[in-house]
Amino acid sequence: MKRLMILGASYTQTPLYETARRLGLYTAAVSIPGDYPGFAISDEQYFTDISDPDAVTDAARAFKADGIVTCGLDLGMRALGHACEELSLSGPSREAAEKAGNKFKMKCALVKEGVQTARFYRVSSIEELEEAMNHLSFPVVLKAVDLMGSRGIYKSETREEATVNFHKSIEASKKDYCLIEEFIEGELFGVEAMIQNGKIVFMLPNNTEAFKGAVPSPVGHSVPLKDIDVIGEQVRQQTEKAIRALGLDNCPVNCDFIRKGDKVYIVELTGRSGATGLSEMTGLYFGLNYYEMIIRLALGDDVAQYFNEPEKNKAVLTHTLSSNREGIVKRVVDYNKSHPWLHDLSFNITPGDKVRPYTNGRDRIGQVILTGKSLKECESRLNTVSDNIKIVLDGDLDILRTPVQLLENISTDNKIYVKREDLLPFSFGGNKVRFAQAFFEDMQKKDCNAMIIYGGYHSNLCRILAALCSSKNIP
């Protein structure tokens, strides 16, 4: 039985454990201690900091690993390359992983290879920051070099703001320096790829649904890429250059791009598969289990044989679910029915968890993955799925859907249906309860603390709103 070591044990890595078990592999979970699901479904556990190359290599040696994998997580990249090279396993080299795990080393390699990327400077003091700002136009971005996602990244509109954000980036990092680079205003998109023995197995450009924070961050993806006929060749060339620049081999590749006009710029890339549903999207598009391909690649199997041309008129969409309000979860209500096109609708919150409006990946509450004949059909289906989800928070009017009933024993040839809003469990029911719920949720989103109500003396809406405000101690 082959032995597979998996770096990370969170919900993001869970599909690796599940796929490995299906393949009959013996697994080890490597992560710091915590209530992580990977520990429960692995055969052995190593409570190790996966950012420590020596510790991970020692664990892999003790486990006698035949392969080492991770997904959706940059934290273990350096250790992955170190261990694979030290133990002669299939995977990225130590040097390639070092470049992928450090944004400064990565950017230097990209520039040396002639890759289109934002201009940047390495800064470790206020004096160096001031000098760098003399050569860049605002806005600029301050970046910690060793953190993943949007953490440690701050957009700055002025010199004063950049100075404040320089200190924030340094404080967030384990390094004594950070990057300052030009901010390219454009459309975020990405490329998933895989390389084995120096040959690119596949390359899949994809659209990115971005959360519009200070710095855009992905909350969803879809294929096929829009305007692929216009920018496709340029994307292919830049991706190949970037992979060559870092020296990535025998690993998945996740690459982030910005498009400005008809020119594309590489933001960053790394030697693991992407998060936010990218592995599932890739698998559905090619008609395979992409987690299995990642595992087979790590074990040295020839993976190119599994990738065929995707079906025509096929689109895939992934979307990160989040809350638009802050509070404690009372329950999650899902009215969606099973559909052949709805491949995943899952939640990683339970009653008692705290939720808040999305700011970064830690605010994720679940995901949706679906397919269709076109992106337009996928987007329509996503709207339908989203409308059928209700996150009930403590203090909410806990309103369920009420039945539609056919009136019987009536003297007419017509069929008459009644929506039973009288069953709503607040202030004698009625459809105005739903109005009240909408007003209350809007107040929460806008952080209002008082309500002014006006209407006729017989107004049911005013009566229900007054009762609601009284029950919530809202003046």
C-alpha cells in the first residue's frame, strides 16, 4: 500500500483525504494541532507546522512517504519542495518552491524571464519606501511577501497611507521587508495548469469572480474564459514563461492574472492547485477527479493520459457563499432540490458559529459548484440556488416558507390556490411579516438603531413593525 502525506487538514484539503482513501492509499495528515477534519479521516497524524521545511521533511521521512501533496494552501509550499527534493519524490524542487513561497523572489524571477508583471520594489525601511514611491504612481500596493490570499496586502492612495500600510505589512509578515508595487486597475482572472517532467499537461484559463475590497480577492471562478479568442494566446505565452521562470515541475500550477485592455499581467503563481472551487471546476470541465490527478502526479504516475478534450458547449461555475450580515447562526435553511447540474452545495457553518459580511477567505460559509451549457445559464442557476438559501441569525424573525394550498369544496370550475401567510409565527401572521423581516435585516446591514414608522391607523405593516421593534428593544 502506497503512503501519501497531505500538508494541511482543513476543509480545503478534505477532498484529498477522501480521494486517497478511495484509491486505497495510507495517509498521514500534517498540520498544527486543532479541530481540523483531516485528522479524523487520515490514518496517521503529525502535529507539525507545515511552514517549517525541516520539520515536514523529518515527518515525511518518519512516515516513509511515497508522495507529498497539498492544495489551496501556500503555507506548505517551501516545505513541500524541500521534502520532495530531500527524499527524491515527485514534486517541485526546493528552489522552485522557495520562489513560489516568497513574492519578492517570485517577482525577481518573473522579471528576469521577461514576464509581464507590475513594477515593484523591495523595501525594508521608511527611507527605502520613500525612495520607491518617487518612482511609482499612485495608487500603490504594499505586500507581505510570505502570506497567502489577500492577507498582508494593502492598497494605498497617498504617501501617508503607504507609510501606515508599510508598517502593517511588516507586522503581518515573518520577514523584515515587504514589496511596494504599482496597482494595475483591471479585471482579475486566472489559469489552472499542471506540469510533469517539463511538459505542460493542460492549461485552463478561467474567469474570476472577485470580492471588491481594498485589493480584489477571488470568491468564485468559471470556465470558459471570456474573450479567450482575443487574449488566449497571450495568456498561454505568459503562463509558460512564468512556469519556466520559477522552474516549477511535477506539480499543479495556480496562476493569477490582471487584464488591462488587451494586455495581461501576472500577479503571482504557485505550485499547487487553487482554492475557491478551482480543483472541482477543473475536474468537472475535463470530466475527471482533479484531486486524483494531483495525487497520481505526486506518486509519479503518468497523468497526461487522463486528460481529454472537454465537451463542447460546457460551462462550469464555482461560488463562495458568505453572509451579508453579522451575527450568531441559529440555523441554515436550504430549500434547493437535487439537480444533475448542481454538483456541490455545502456549508462549513453550524448553529452557534459567528458570521459576518465577507472581507477575506475566513468569512466563507460554504460553496456552490454547478454546470450548464453556457456561462449565462450557470449564472442564472446560481441566482436560483442563492435565492433558496436562508441563514437565520439569533434575533431574526424565524420565518419559514408557507405552503400553497388548493381550496377544495368550492362551487366553481376554477382552481383557486391560497398562500398560507397566516401561518407565519409572528404578530398574527400575514404577508406584512415578510416586509418587517426585510426592513429589520436592512437595518442590520446599515447598522441603524432606530426606526420611524408612519401610516394609517389601520395599517397592518405599522402594527407589525411596532411589535417587532418592541421585541428587539428598537426605539
